[in-house]
Amino acid sequence: MERVFDFRAQQSASRRGTALLVLLFAALTAVVGGAIGGAVAIAFTYRRDEIRIDEYEPSTAIVLGLLACGVIIAIAWMRFASFGGEGTRVARTLGGEEIHETTTDLDEKRYFNIVEEMAIASAMPRPAAFVMRGEDGINAFAAGSDPERAAVAVTRGALTRLSREELTGVVAHEFSHIANRDSRLNMRLMGMVFGLMALWVAGRTMLQAFRFTGRRSGGRSRGNGGKAIAIVMIVAVTLAVFGFLGMMAGRLLQSAVSRRREYLADATAVQLTRDPVGLSAALKRIGSESHGSRVVNAHAVEARHMYFANASGSISSFGGVLATHPPLIRRITALDPQFDPATDPIWLGMAPRHEDKADAGAEPPQETEPTAGPPRETTASAGPWG
Amino acid sequence: MEIWIIVGIVAVLAVVFVVIYNRLVRLRNGYRNAFSQIDVQMKRRHDLIPNLVETVKGYAKHERETLEAVIAARNQAEKIREKLAGAVGDAHTMAQLGQAEGMLGSVLGRLFALSEAYPDLKANENFQQLQEELTSTENRVAYARQAYNDAAMTFNNVAQTIPSNIVAGLAGFKSAGMVEFEDREAIVEAPKVSFG
């Protein structure tokens, strides 16, 4: 069987896709800022119950538009700075416990060794290794804004249910997120979405306050007071409408960036291991179980973009546009073009699973191993040559 | 006037030379650093083997021949490793080392295959741990080798293409050898130890 996976082509395609989406994000900010600036400048032409478009000053609009963009970026930056870049803190928040070289648990030792191996393959410092002991699904994540402060974490389910090659694929995927600085990109985009959301919240709050004062004064005021209220109302409506639209568009873009980065991380993982089989087998195993990658930790929803695979265990109801991860089948097909969900033994849950060694003795001998595709269960010498 | 043109050309050439030279040095440091990782991991592998042999000896006394072959292959590989420490990137010694490591891999494979016949040995926790350590170390050697070969290839591409090959020739940069492990199939395939 010929392997047709070209990780370099995948990587450049993903990078181009991300660059385009980041540009769209910048354009979105400019449009929202410009719209707000223009609307406020028009509001300033209000005299005696009418808006005089002919007195509209483009320079005012430009200045106000830039101001609005500045406010969005400033809020985003403050939010981004508040996240901090410490991967170990994030890992602990999400229920991870750090493991060390001295661990006596054979599964954990194997995982620790794989992290060491990937550090060598990627020529990066070894990140702190965490295990989420309370999680039975197969999942993992990486956190930290740069390789020096990074952490990787896998669920207990991934440790006990994946073979060595499969776990290596998962860990390599997380290393790729660290190497590609995805965690930082994601935090920045989250900051931008938050900045746009702040405009919406500000506009909404102003509208609520206006309704309150409007009711008290009977809504029949004239002169300067009326003018001020009218201007404030236009500003508030503009902020609320464009802030809301901007926030929704920002979320769509953020999810699209996240999905792109997942493909990129899959491709980079293959560059590290030179073995697309392990990673695709891990993805197939997740697909073979109904809640294969579910994470039960309470913070998982906020951090859903960080995981190896969909953490919520449910499919997004908006036709996938808000999904943080591409569909499993697409990811698998990118790695294994011959993949066929109807016949693949791992996907159908028929391939023998790597069992916890503690119960291995009690297990009846496995049925005959399907010949097509399942990774070799070699534990003694699984070279990355595949 | 003409003198200034000549001076200008010479100055530009000097700057180009310095830039290329520095790039070559950076790339050479890159592959040398990558090589030191291979060396560290091979040392680790060689250090683990006496422990493994001791553990196996307790369970499989009749396999002296295989155990001796493992020790011999290990000592041979260690000798070449030490020799190479003084000549990083030397293609000939590199090839020798690849052969010796491949040899070691295949006798180790035989040893693990043989352990199948001794259930007590397979169940021994110490043996399982050593097996995991050796698996990991072998992967580390392979990944370090991969990182080295990538770095060496980048260096060679620069050192052998125009115009940087002129600088490499003048400054005496030699091409870096790749680490190819002979008998690779044997390393990957032989120790098919299953926990099923």
C-alpha cells in the first residue's frame, strides 16, 4: 500500500488558510470600527429633530472609527494579557496532575517517555507532562504561550486504551500546537472576540439606561437634553448592533482558524513521527466509541478549542460552523486517503484494543487480528519509521 | 572613479562572504548539536543493556549464546560511539556506527523474541520496565537521528549549492554524513512482543 500523505503540502495549505482568516479578522475589526465611527459622526449632525447628512464630516468619522478600533484592540490586549502564558496553570485548572520521571506506573512511564521522544524529534525543550486521571475518554491538550512554558496533558483513557504508536501520534499532535504557537494565536483571537463583545455589552447597557431615563422624563424632552439623548441612543444602537454582529462573525472566524490549526497540527505531527498510521488509528479509535473524546471536567467547555478532539461529545447544531475541530472522518481521510468508514476495523470497533496491562492476564486471548491496517502492538521496538 | 567601483565590488563581495560563512557555521552548529543528542541516547541505550542481560540471566539460563551476542554487539557499538565522539560528521565512522547499532538492534530483537518462551520473565516488573526503557531509548535514537539528518541535509544543501559552495570550499567546510542504520527492518520488526 502506498502512502500518499504529503505533510509539507498540508502544512503550507493550512498556513495560507490561517493567514487569510487572520486577515479577515483584521478586516472585521476595521469594518466594525468604521461603521461605529460613521454612525456616530452622522449622529453628531443631529439638529432639532433631524439628521443633516449634508453636514456630515468624513474626518470625524475616520477619527472616531480609529478610536473604536483602538478600543477593541486595547480590550483584546488586556484580556489576552490576563490569560498569562503558563501552561502548567492551565493544565491544573483542567484537572491535570503532573507526572515525573520517577513514576512507577508503567502506562504513565510510557507516556512520559513518549513526551521525551517528541521533545527530541522536535528539538524543543520537554514540556511538563500531565495526566487527567478522572477522564476516561480519549483526549489531550497542550497549553502555554511558548515552548519554554508549555505543558501537555492526556486523559487516563488515552493512556490505557491507545497503543504506543497511537499515543505517540496524539502527543506529537499536541507538540505541533506548541511548535506552531497555536495556543497563543487562539488566546489572541479569543481576546478580539471579547473586545467585540465588550462593544455589544456597552451598547446594550446604554440602551437599558436610556429606556429607564426616557420613561422617567416622559420621552417628550426638547432642546439640548433631547439632542444629547438622541445622540446617545444612536451611539448605543450602533454599538449594540455592530458589536453583536462583530462578535458573532468573530466567533465564526475563531472556530474556522481553530479547525485550520487542527489540520496543521495533524500534518506537523506526521512530520515529527514520520508515521501517519499511529495518529489516524488514534482518531479512528475515538470515532469507534460514541463518546470517544468526551471530557467531563467543568472547565472543558471554555477550553474546548484546546483539546485533541471534540471535548463535548456532541455535534454542533449550526452545521459545524462553530465547531472547533474538523469532523473526525475528514481528519482521518487527510492522513489515510484509503480510509473507508464502512470497512475500517478500528473505526468499527473491531480491532483489538490496547488493554491496561493490569487486566491483560485476565483477558481471554484476542480473536484473530484483522489483517487490514491495525497498528502493530509492538512494545519493544516501535521505530518512528513506520 | 574606477578605483571606487572596484572597492565597492570588493566590499559587497566581502559582506556576502561573511553572511554566507556565518550561515554555514550556524547550520554546522545545528547538526553538531543534533548529533550530541544521538550520542546521549546511544550511551543511554548501551548503559541499559547490562541491566537487561542480568535480569534475563536469572530466568533464562540456557540462552547464554544469545546473551553473549548481545553483550558483544553492545561493546562493539560502544567502542565506535566513543571513537566518533572525536569526529562528528565523519561519514565513514558514521556508517560504521550505523552498522554496529543495527547489529545491536537485531540481537536485541532476538533476545526479546526469546523472552516469549519464559512467562515468568515476561511477567517480571523489572523486565517490563527495562523493555519500555529500551523501546523508548531506541525511539529516541531514531528521532535524534531523524533530527540530525534533517539538520545535516539543510547544511549540505547550503554547502553544495551555488554560491555558498564557493564559500564552503574556501573556508574548508566538509559535507556532513547521514546516519543510516543498516538492517533497519530487523530493528523495527524483530521484537514483536505483544501484551495481548
